[in-house]
Amino acid sequence: MVRYSNRATSRSSRERTKSSPRHVAVLGLTFCLLLLSSAAEAGLYTTSDQIVTISLDNYKSVLVNSSSAIVVEFYASWCGHCIAFSPVYKRLARDIKEWKPAIDLAAIDCADDDNRRVCTNFSITGYPTLKFFHAYGRKDSTGRRFKGVFHDMQALRHEIIERMEKQDPWPPACPPLEPTSQAEIDIFLETNNVRHLALIFENVSSYVGREVILDLLQFENIAVRRVLSTDDDLVAKLGVTEFPSCYLYYRGGNYTRLKVNIEARTFYSYALQALPGVARSGKSALATIDNSSKSIEELWKPFNRSRVYMADLESTLHYSLRVELAAHPVFTGKALTSLRKYISVLAKYFPGRPILMNLLKSLSSWLDDQTGDEVSYQALSEILENSVQAPDAALPEGVRWVSCQGSQPHLRRYPCGMWTLFHMLTIQAKKFGGSDHKEVLNAMTGYISNFFGCRPCAEHFETMAKQSLAEATTFKDSILWLWSRHNRVNNRIAGALSEDPRFPKIQWPPPDLCADCHTVKENGEHKWNNNQVLLFLQNYYSPEHILTDYLEDESVVLAKQEEKRLRMLQLEAQKRIAREALEKANAPNPALEEGEEEEEEEEEDDEAAKPIGPDDDGRQIRRPSIVGMKPREVREDIVDLDSAVNRSYKAKSVQVATSSRVKRRTLQRNREERDSKLGMVLMEPNVASDEHGVPDGVGSGRRTRWMSMLSIGFSKTDVSLCVILYFMSSTCLIIMYIFFKTRLRLRRGKVSLP
């Protein structure tokens, strides 16, 4: 990547400065400095390469007094040979990953300004330089230099083994690498409680035995020892005729030969790790699964490990579309583009059931029709849940993991399903053909980059894609690229907390699934047969090879979807009604206020129209509402606010608002009634009997009728005010009369004086 940008920048610089050689030189020098600084900042290795990065801050803690041996590469990120050697060093790190308790790989970029002093202290004068630091090294140790083994990974591995055998002190995690004997084997079986003892018979010049010993270093219930072909006693006792070969030796002298396709290191390691009871340290094999306390979805489902299950694929789509995408309320820019590509490849290549394919195609068409710059997940969810009621279209809800199920709820599952999904899509894309052989890989990269929940995982995948995705130039290359990167991820996370002990992370497919996929080079190194791997992948992920066990029937899926849709519509309707009622209750309503005033006026009229007493004939006299009109009949008050509240779907907000209004009206009405009664007591005659037993009101019936007629159309308060005003005006007139009369009298007196 650095070299490509170098050519592009140099070409553009020449075009801009063709007539100024001095300017060209200045720009060239500036560019070189920028290139060096950016390379030093980036380095040649990342955290996913399983190589320890050394710097000025940590080199002492890594190299001094370490419990394991360390191989360190001193490099300069601008060095062409260092760049060429970096892929070899990365492959070596992946190859000897299981050796880590005894040996580890590290690297330091000497082009970094902060690291130059460290490289000088270790006498580094050229790049790349490899040095071996034995365990429990001292502060003044500068390591032992490797010579001339920079392009052969096997030679590097053998050199490391020889350095380890010569080191002193011995790393505590490293098992013995020297040849064993019959006496040592007997002592070992008496003092150690291992389930399996594997003996590798080999020639003196072979490294297979030591490599297998280190490959099984992190596994329990097994021990590996090497026996030379020159040990006549053990060779004769077990009847060994081929070198190398592997035998399992047990107490009492029982033994059996380990069956492998090819007598080589990789096949031995595969077979020994798969033995009963053998598990990675700290991850002992689990006991039989207990389903008694688990829900239906968590029950262990027996499955065929050589087949793909549609239940896993549908579960992956459910989690992807309903869970991961739901974390993004709005899709814009690159995220929206990645979403369109992802849904498009699903609609084209997913080998799903008809109802699921109908939904995916509907979703893809809907996304293509969106012309705006953003799409909300809420709108997408309506199509996903088939709110438009497309016929026979549904995505099964929930997860039913089968071949991707884990021994514990937090293991495997969705990551396994995602890998299975994209392997399937790459196979389908090759089957249907097309113009873009990277269509699926680009969609996968975009989805993982924008939506995959595990962000460190997404960053690792992005790094792999940037480094090598350009290598895929055909559909075949795309299939094999994804397969090889999947194995690289398996190698990186093998032994991590996320590894399921029931399903260890191995290089897939193992020999027991595809023996022809594995072969060896002339020097005995393992080699993948890519043609056989491609055939295996095409068969394994073939739609005809998918099992439909544990799936819900399509009619059941459609019925559940319709039930969910109706339930959501009902809930939305209730929310809408409650919201409208709340807005209506809180917002000012002139019509309602006018209606309330009219009701109050009608109540006053009703109050005025109430009977005020019997006339001479015993009939009730009613007060007319308007002076000069006949008294009207008593009308019944039909205002019922409680029933109106109940008719409004019993919304809490309406009930609260209405109850407060009812209280105010009730208080006002009670107050008016109290004032009215008080006025009637003051103005109406006393109805109590006198001392003769005759009611007082009988003799004053005519006066009562006259008082009633005078108060027609007026309330008690109005009548009282009129009386008070009349009294005050009368008093004022009397005072004025007396005043003017006195003045007149005084004036007459003065005129009469002589």
C-alpha cells in the first residue's frame, strides 16, 4: 500500500513541477520524510498478527526475566526486505501459536524515533535482524542472532527448536524435548495421571516429534514424547517399521497405533487433540448436557456436524435484521449503501424458503425505491414485519441454533451463523454467476464494518480485507479467500475465553471431514489442496445439502406474523387515541369554554325557574326567566360529566382534567345555592305558626305574590342591592331637603332685618 501511494504521488509531483528541478528535489525529500514518519507510526504488524509489539516503554518487561523464550525481529518499516519478510513472520506466528507458553514472537520498529535507542542498545546495524532471548534473561543480555533463514518458515521453526534445546535455564512451561526411553516411560506413567501417552518414533534428523510435543503443549490429559529409531528396545517391543509414526502407550504395556492419513506433524496434532478427554488447559471437556432446567430454545439439539441447517441461517437473519440493525435508528451515507448491498445479496443468493425469499425481495425493492439520503429503521421494520401485507412473505422470529449451538448460551451461535451465511452466499454467487465476483465479499465487509456488534472483531476483519482482498480476482478466489480468512480467525482466537471447549477452534475442514483437502510438501510441511477444498466447500454449502430439521412450518410462521401485526395495529390505535385525548384535554378549546358559559347561564335560569312557593290555590309559582314572560316548566338537569369521561376510553388524562372541572362547578353551584337560600330566608315570610296555631304566611299571601312579581327576572342578590341603593338614595334626598330648607330659612331671616 505504501509503494502504490509512492508511485501515485511521485507521478503527480512530476506533472506539477516539470520546469523546476530544485522544487522537485525539495518535494521529493519532503515526501520521503512523510513516508518514513507514517510508516514508523503504522508499523508492519497489528494486534491480530499474534506478535508482541515492543517499544521503549515495554521492552524491559518483555525481554528481561521472562518465563518464556522470546524471538524478536528488529526491523525498519521503510525497509523493502523487512516488508517482504513480514508475511513469513506472520505465518510463523500463526504456525507456532500453540507453543506460546514456552516461546513467543515479538517485533520492534527501529524506524520509530522513540525506539532507535533501544535498537542501538541491542547492537542492531541492519534490517531485518532476528534475535533469540532465552528465558529469565538478564538486563545486559543482547540475544543470539539468527543467520540466513529469512524466507523459509520451516527452517525458522527448526532453528527456534534448536535454540530452545540449548537454552539455560529451561522455561517452566516447556516439556522435555530430548528423546525418551523405556525406563523413563515407566517412571512417567507411575508419577503422572495422564489419560494418553503418545510416542512419536522418528529418525535422528527429524523435527516432527519435537514439533508435535510443542503443538500439544496447551492441552491436558495427554503427554507426547519422542523416540529415536535407534532405540532398539522400544522399536522392537512395539514393532515399529515406519518412521515417523505415532503410537498410544498405556499402563501395563498396552499400545495401539494412531491412525492418520499422512504420517506428518499436522495430522498427528489433529488426531491427538481429538482424542477422548483431551482438552485445552483450563477448558476441560464438559459433562453430558442437562436439559432438565432449560427452555425449549435452549435445549440441546442433536445434529450432524457434516451438514448445514436452515435453522441456523434463519436465526442469523433474525438476529441480523431485527437486533443488530435495530441499534441504528437512521441509516445514512456509507451505512445506507452497505445496507442496500447486504439486502441485495440476500435477495439474490440466499437459498431460503419461499416465504422468506418473498420478504427479502420485497425489502430489497423497497430500499431501491428510497430516493432520500437517509432511511429510518422504523420504516424498514414496517417492511420487515410485512406491514404492507405482501402475500406469503415472512421472516421467522426467534432463534433456533442447531449446528451453531454452543455448550453454553454465550458461546458460538451468532458469529458461527454469520460465517455460515456468507460462506453460503459466496458459493451461491459462483453458482449463479454475474459480473462482480466480489459482490458478496464487499457486502460482507460493509456489513461488518458498519453493523457488526463486536467492534474489535470488525476491525480485525477490515484489516484483513484491506491487506489481501485484492487477491480475489475470480469467484473461486473469493470462496477460498473467505475460507482462508475464517481459518486465520480460528487460529487467532483458539484458546481464548470465547472458544467453546466442545467445539475447539481448529483449521477447517479437519482431515476426518475432508481427507483429500490435506496434503504435504516434499519437505513434509502441511499443504492445503485448494482444488479439493473448493469441491468440499461447494458440496458442504450446497442448497441441496441443507437440512430443514427444527424449522417451524410456513403456515405457523405466517399465522404468528399476522397475529403480531394485528396486535401492533391495536396497540398503535390505542396509543393514538390516548394521545389525541391528552392533546385535546391539555389544549385550550374556545368552543368548550363557550359551552361551559352557556351551561352556567342555563343553570342560573334553572335556579330562577325553581318553584318559590304555593299560590292561593296551592299551585307552585315559578319564577320566569325573562320579565313579562310566563313562567316556564322545570327542566331536568341532564349534564352527566362522568358518563362523558367513560365514553372517552377512560383515558387518565381526560379523567383528571374533567374531575377537576367537575369539582369547580360543584363548588360554584353549592355556593350559589347557599346564597340563594340565604336570600329567600330574608325576603320570604316566616312560615312558622303563631301562638294561635295559624301559619303566618296565610294572612300575607297577597304580599308574598306581590314580592314574587317584583322580583321577576332578578336574583336574590340583585333584589338586595336594589333595596340598599333605594335606602341610600332616600337618605341622601332627605339630607339634601333638610340642608336646603335650613339655608332658605336663614336667608329669609337676614332679609327681614332692618
